[in-house]
Amino acid sequence: MKNVAILLAEGFEEIETLVPYDLLKRAGIHTQLVSVENTKTVTGANGLVVEADVLLRGYDFLNTDCLIVPGGPGVEKIGANELLRDEITAFAANPYKVLGAICAGAALIGKLGLLKDRRYTCPPDLNSDSFGGTYEKKHAVTDQNVVTGISVGGAFEFAFDLIDRLESHMKADELKEAICYTL
């Protein structure tokens, strides 16, 4: 079974975090919310309080297949944490791992130089020529082992692209039908 960690920082964007969490779980992928605050409860950008599954302190990234960086103001705390920057960079560099980043999370990995020579998306106002890749104004873009999402409006497509990359295109299509995403 694949293991996914979604980073949860104070001010996380709720939809960009919980839609992938829910859909990955429905796809049968072991998915955990990892509190970078080292507290079990974390408050989102719009005030939703969520209980993390595990704390960052002592979390085993070696046995994690996919690391997801959601957007929201909390992404600043993720970017300021040296351990997390190192883990994000390691996931991007490892072709056997998947790095997912949506909205401000995608902009963060761009600032870290991880979108160089890759196709990607993020909100147009957060995009920068300094990212060194090819920007696509789409809900979600997959380039090798990096999956990016534009923003809240692309949360479903972002999650389905992660499922496609982690499991299969057929699994993503089955889930789309099961939740009436595809009519």
C-alpha cells in the first residue's frame, strides 16, 4: 500500500488539503495529515480546526511514497522549515517518489528551484519566470514525479492526477465515476 503525507501548517487552505486527503483515502491509499506545528490540532485559513493524524517530530519520510504541500498562508511555515525544505527537495529528486504541490505550495516548490525544466501550474499571480519551467494555466499538471495544482478550483483534478500517478489511470477513473464527478 502506498503512503502519503500531507503537510498541515497553521493557515493551511482547507479545500486544497482535505479534497486530496479524502479522495486519496477513497482510492485506498494510506494518507496522513502531518502537523508541522507539532500539535494535534491545526487551524486552517478559514478557521476550520483539523486534527492531524501524526506530528512532524519523528515522522518517517523514508516510508512515504508521496509528499503533498497544500497552499494557504501556512505554506510560509513549511518554507521556513529547513527539514521540510530538504524533504520536499528529496521527493522532487527521487523518481520513485511523488511530490504534490497546489497553489502557494506549487509556488513554494518553484522558489526552491524544483520546477526548473518542468511543466507546472500555480495561481497566475504567484507564477514567476524565475521558476525556470513551462507554466500551464490548467487545474493540474503532472511532469514526471511532480504534480502541481492551480488553486482551490483545481483541487479535484490535482487529487485525481495524484491517484493516477500513485495507483493508475483506471483507479482515478473508477473513483471519478463512484463520486459522480464523471456523469
